Amino acid sequence: MTVVRSAVRTRPNRALTIIAGAIAIVLLLPLVSLVLDAQQAGWAEFSTVLFRARSLTLLVNTVVLVITVAPLAAILGTAAAWFTEKTQLPLRRVWTVVLVLPIAMPDFVVAYAWHSIAPTAQPLAASILVMTMSTYPLVYLPVAASLRRMNPATEESARSLGLGSFAIFWRVVLPVVRTAILSGSLLVVLILISEYGAFEILRFQTFTTEVFTEFKFNPSGAGALSFPLVVLGLLVLGAETFVSGAAATATTSIRRASRMPLGRKAIGVTSGLVVLVLVAVAVPIGTLIYWLSSSQHTTLPAQATLLQATGATVGYCAAGAALAVVLALPISYLSARQSNLFARLIERSTYVTLALPGVVIALSLAFFAVNFAYGIYETSTLLIIAYALLSFPLALSCMRTSMLQVPAVLPDVGRSLGRSASFVFARVTLPLVLPGIIAGFCLVFLTSTTELTATLVLAPLGVETLTTQFWAFQSETAYGAAAPYGLVVIAIAMIPGALLALWFDRLGQRS
């Protein structure tokens, strides 16, 4: 059993605390703007839109989708993690990579592919299929990490007592990975309540699709409809915080557990995983390739060539990722080095943006720019800020993980050698946390590349990204013309996805 030493905390730094607090306030601006927008619209507008029969239908649709997709994603993700981490699965290393590929595939592109195959499919059933295939990796990754860290002695003891594979999983393994399953499932719920593109293509109406439609004709009504989304998101985020905080620390061991042989079950398990990957990855990509090879004739002219759209996408997403990393650096350092209540409050408050759908953040930023900073309205600056805010918690998580691995005594050692704190940070701490910074940049870049609603709302006039040009073509059912833009989005997203896989694998080996 390993012995864990508590990290040494540094003395509070007033300047760092002020900077981190100011950044936290900036990150809460979308929430403030939403409240001001509702106040400006008035209670009559708010109540008329929010309490109509249509809103109840949207709520029911959202709840039905959540209680269906989240359990299915949890079952698929947990089963896949169990077979890859605990059994002698043939080509196990290949499966650990292939099973997470849906993360790099935008949900609206997957929905486009399946809708082009079965345009008359029932909207709810099609939405369940698409979102389950897109979100199960969010459960697979944390469960696989928990299984990798498990002490093998408990399983070996259970096996020596004559328990079978199912009994070992139910009575020994499941209690250990339960927190990971719940955390991953709550992330799935956040994705479901914020998704727009996939549901719009599949003709399944939720609060997010209605907010976007309402925005075109009644911006005040869109703001009112955003409140249920925000409340749901905050509830889910609070539940995730509670689940993570209540998690018990699992005992780890440097000894690897022996993997269970599958025997005759190997064919069945492998066949099941093949079907899963075919449905989640092969069919969407194959459909895009099919449409790419077919006629690309359309009456809608392209507003941007493939090269121009790719350049705009890479430029905006890279700028947003860089901004998120810069903003996350002081907060990650503060939360890793100081344990006071104010530091924890600053860190946790920044996670609120994770609970806000992209359309809500986009509408809030548009309201703020129109009323308080008109100079940045309909400029690239506002879109870059949106990308940074949307994915800020992801960058913070990666950077804080790396920051916690750096010995906290380094600043004191540096000062004892006559060096300033800034010199020690730049020459010692920063190089050590560079992997986390790169991982945070890649994660924000990946999510920004596949972001649709904020881009549609905030993209400057005359600027087209891969997602907006794809959306324009698929809206006109010009599948052949949309296909190349969808394929390039996936290709670009897979690059940071591969880097992230290497980083998480490195963390798993260290654990």
C-alpha cells in the first residue's frame, strides 16, 4: 500500500488572489448578463414564454432523453472499460484507442450521417441512438481509470473464495467504480441538456433547440427559456460536485492485476465491441465518405472554401484555447497551493460555465456586448471569448492536475537561494506543468472545433468556419457539399484527441 504525503501549502499571495478573483468574476458574466436580460424583459414576458404548454413539452422531452441515454451510456461505458482493463481481450491496446474516438466526432455530424441514412426515423429513437453512441466515452474514460488504479488484492481474495466473474464485478468492483460511473453519467446529462445541432437535424425538440429558434424572432423569449437550462445545469453540476466530494479514496498498488481469460466468450465480447465501434464511428465516417464521393451539386454557393473555413476554424479555436489557458493559470496555481476557503470558492465558481449551454453563453455575451461593450459586438473577439468561457473548466482541470504534482516547497527553496517567486515560477514551476498546459490547450481546442451554437450566434459577418459552412449545406440537404467540411472537422479534432489520450495514459501509468 502506498503512503501519500499531504502537499505543502504556500502562504497566501494577495496579488495572485486578486487576479484569480477578477478572472472568476469575468467567468460569471454570462450568468449576470442572463439575469439582467430577464430583468429588462420583465416578468410578463418571462412568465408568458416560460409557463406555456410548449415549455412543458420541451421539459418532458429533455427528461425522457436524459433518463434513457444516461443509463445506456453508463452501461456501455462501464462494460467496455471492464473488458479492456480487466480481461484478456484480444487487441486490447487497439480497443482502448478506438473506443474513445466518438469524442472527436461532433454530435451534429453524427446526427447528419444517420439522418441521411434514415431520414424518416422516429426523432426520439434516433436521438437516443446518436447521443448514446456519442457520450458513452464520457463514462468509459473515468471508469477505466478507476479500474486501472484498483488494488488487485481485493479481486484475488474474492476469486479465492469461489466467486464468479459476475459476482466479483457486482460485489467488489462496482462499489469502487460507482463514483466514476455517476460522475461520467452526470457529464452525459450536461451534454444532453446543452446539445443543439444533433437534435435540430433529427427534428427532436428540446429547450436548447427552442431557445435557438426563439432567438431569431424574440430574443427576450430566448432569454426566458434559457433559465430552465441554467437551473438544470447548475443542479447537475452541484450533484457532480457532491459525488466527487463524497468519493472514497481507493487503495492503490504498484502491482498489476492479472487479467481474467475470456475463453469462449472472447468471440462474443469482441463481436459486441465491433458492433459498438461500427455504429459509433465507422457508419458516420463511412457515410461522410460516401456523400463526399457522390455529387456535390447544390444551389447554395459556398461562403468559404474548405481551406478558408479550415483556417478560420483553427485560428479562432487556437486563440480561444490560448485565452482559456492564460486565464486558468493563476486559478490553477492558487487552488493547488492554497487551501483556504476563498481559494476553493474561486475555483469552484469557475465551473459554473460548464453548466451553461453554448447557446446560453452566446446569448449572454451578445447581450453584454450590445449593452456594455458594443465595440466588440459582431467581432472575432467576442467569439474567441465565448470559446474560452465555454471550455475554461476543462483547461483548469488539466492544469490543476499537473500543478498538484509539482512539489509545493519549490518556491521556498527558490527564495532561499535568493531567487524571486516570479523567477522560480517561470524557470521551474512552468516547465513542470507544461504537459498539463498543453493538455488543457488541446482539450479546449477540441471542444471549440466541434462547437456549433456559439459559433452560429457570434461569428462575425462574412466569416465562415467548418461548422457554420457544414451547417449551411446540411440545412439545405446538400449532403455531398457538407461532407468535406464534416470530415475535416473530425480530422482536426482527432489530433488534440490523440495528444490527450497520450497525456491521460501517462497519468494512469504514474498512478
